[in-house]
Amino acid sequence: MMRLGQNPLFRKAIVPWYDSESACLIVIVFLVVVFLFSLVGISVARENVEYHAHMWVAVLLAVLSGLVIASTIIRLIKRYTRHRFSRS
């Protein structure tokens, strides 16, 4: 079996298109809109008694979009710090 060399010729990691910086920023912007939409949904559900039973949908949407926003921001911060310290 052929092993990978410890000192590869090309040192820059290839980032897939869905994990690129621009794709992550687009995801963050889209999910901020979804998060704001869910906050409006929570507000409407709290005001109308008929919608109290359905408030869980807006809460779930807010929690899930918040988690994906946080994980994407953490991924970008880790990538930025790794890239910054690897140059030094």
C-alpha cells in the first residue's frame, strides 16, 4: 500500500465549495434572516391565544438557526486563527 508523504508538494488545503468563506457568509446571512423571522413568529404567537400551541415551531426554528450560525462562526474563527498562526 502506498503511503502519503509527510512533506507534500502542495501545502495549501483544498476547501470544498460548500465550506468556502463566501459560502459560510451566505449561510450566516440567510440564517440571520431565518432567526429574525422566527423571532417575529414567537412574538405573533405570544400575542394571539389561538397560536400558543404552535409557538414551539418558531422556538425550534430560532434555536436551530442560532446553533448553525454559531457553529459556522466558530468554523470561520478557527480557520482564520489557524491560517493566521500558520503564516508566522
